[in-house]
Amino acid sequence: MIISSASDYRAAAKHKLPRFLFDYIDGGAYAEHTLGANTADLSSISLRQRILRKVDDLSLETTLFGQSQALPVVLSPVGLTGMYARRGEVQAAKAAANKGIPFCLSTVSVCPLEEVAAQTPGPLWFQLYVLKDRGFMRNVLERAQAAGVTTLVFTVDMPTPGARYRDAHSGMSGPYASPRRILQAMGKPQWAFDVGLRGRPHDLGNVSRYLGKATSLEDYVGWLAKNFDPSISWQDLEWIREFWQGPMIIKGILDPDDAKDAVRFGANGIVVSNHGGRQLDGVLSTARALPRIAQQVGSDLTVLVDSGIRSGLDVVRMLALGARGVLLGRAAVYALAAAGQGGVENLLDIFAQEMRVAMTLTGVTRIDQIDASNLVEDAR
């Protein structure tokens, strides 16, 4: 199969993965309207094409939270990444390091913090959920600091799991889920051998270290549902802000008032995010939510964004809408599932080249030159 874009990697991942895993990463909440809007709204953003602007000396480098990086991109935290490729979090982290960008590890990764940190020379971020089990939160924060994690990403838009219809139909959840997954895996022998057999253990590495016992896919669904905390408020996060000495980013902001609360809280950054359309269907796409938020708080903290980004052109669009950088989730997991570490590295090369083309044809040579002036008037 010829690979030239993220959509090609999606098709390759769909061919290779058992259905329950493909639908888990590909799907969204309810009828998936926000999932679709994330990509549709972003692709509708029109850029100003400029000519004869002397753009031969072009650089994609930027700085986020005091660290230089080759692209304004971070590999986003994605739960169960280790089910998409053998020890998938390690492969993705190595790809990010080789391409000069950070990798963010999920709380519910297959590979534990220590395994990823030991094999990753690049900057490592860690994502933490708001959970009822404060003992786990403190334990994993202490382990993150010991492992050399530079930046904490605190996800706040999951006080309860979203309703994901695809998961019940695919076998990720619902009746007879386990035998359905086994049958699907048998129909994908390449995945079954490389990941299913050689990629073990398939547990929640960070949770298992804390509980002192192995955890299964059933534990993943049950443990998360039991531990999400709808009672959480900004005041409940104060101990984390006091404990964590590095940059702290609040992920899951869609409203300017919540962004202002993040400033008052003392966050170093926010991620404008609707969780990839996987939580509340019918909310704004991030492309529509981003400009107002960036206008409100962009000078007070670093504004990042995720959801719907499928190309380097989309990265440039998000920067023009007000972000300083993007988190890349689904597209990177598609590439990882299709071709492992090499696939992720190739995807990042594709994104970099697409960014160069977009910047050349909009007349900018530096990342910090990309702003609302690069948008046609009706897109601002």
C-alpha cells in the first residue's frame, strides 16, 4: 500500500487491527457529530496565499515550556497505545525522540512509566486523570518525577466516561466482549502474533505497579469507570499544583471562562480539546473554540490544541487560529498500528513537509510568524 498521508495510515490500520481496537481509536461519543466536526471545521479554514515573499530560509523549530523542539507538535497521550503495536508506547516515544518532539504517556498506557523512560532519550510528558483514588495519583506523580518526566498534562474533561456506541458493537465493551475480541484477533494473524503474543504483558502498566497485580482489559473499563471523580473542582487540584515542580498543562478546555480559571489556578498551559469527540457530542469543534480562548488568555499561558488534526496543513491552520502547538493523537496511532515506530517517524516527516509547503505558500518562514493574518477574513 502506498502511504502519502494520515488517511493512508488510517486505511492501513483498519486492515491490520482487530475491529475492537480500530473502532476504539477511530470512534467518538454518541452519534459522532463532534468527531466529524473536528475534521470538517478545521479543513474549512481558508489560508491567505501570498507570493514573492522570499521564503527560502524556512524553519519549523519552536520552543514550548522552555524546551526547543523540531516541530510545534507533541505526540498526544492515548490510552492502550501498547495494544496497537508491540510495546507501542515505547515505539511511539522513540519515534518522537528521533524527530525532536515530546511524547506524552497516558495514565492508562500498557507500558509503565519506568519502561518508557528507560528507553526514551527525548523529552517525556505524562498525562494524569482526575481520579477518586488520590493514593494512585500521588504514587504515579512521584514515579513520574523519579523517571525524569518534564511536563504534566492534567486531563479534566472526563469526570465520567462518554457514551461510545461503537465500543459496545465492536467488543471493546458490551455482552460477550472477551470471546468476541478473541475471535477478531484470530482473524488478524499478523497483529495476533506480533502484538497479541510478543507484546505481552497486556495490562495497565501504571495501574498494575500501584496495585501490585496484573490488570486486564476488563479491569481497564471497570477501574476507570469506578475511579472517575465527578465531584472534582479547581480547589481539589491545589495539592497537585503544589506537588508538581515542572510545567503543568490543563487538557480539556473548550470555554474561555474555564481557560481564565486555568490562568487563575496557575497552569502553565492549556490544551483546547474535546477529547477527540469522545466525550460530549454536540460541543464545539476545537477549530471553532480555539480563537476565542486564545484571544482571552493567549498572553497569560501557552495555548495548545488537539482533535481533528490530520496533516501538516492542519497544524498551520491551528497555529493561525491561535495555538502555539498541537497534540497529535489518532493520526499517530494509525501510523503506529500500520508500521510501528517507522510509521510514526514517516508520518511526522509527512507533516513536516506539508507544513513547509503551507508556510511557503502563505509567505512565512518561522512558526511564530503564523497568526490570524494568515487567514482569509471570513475565517478569523
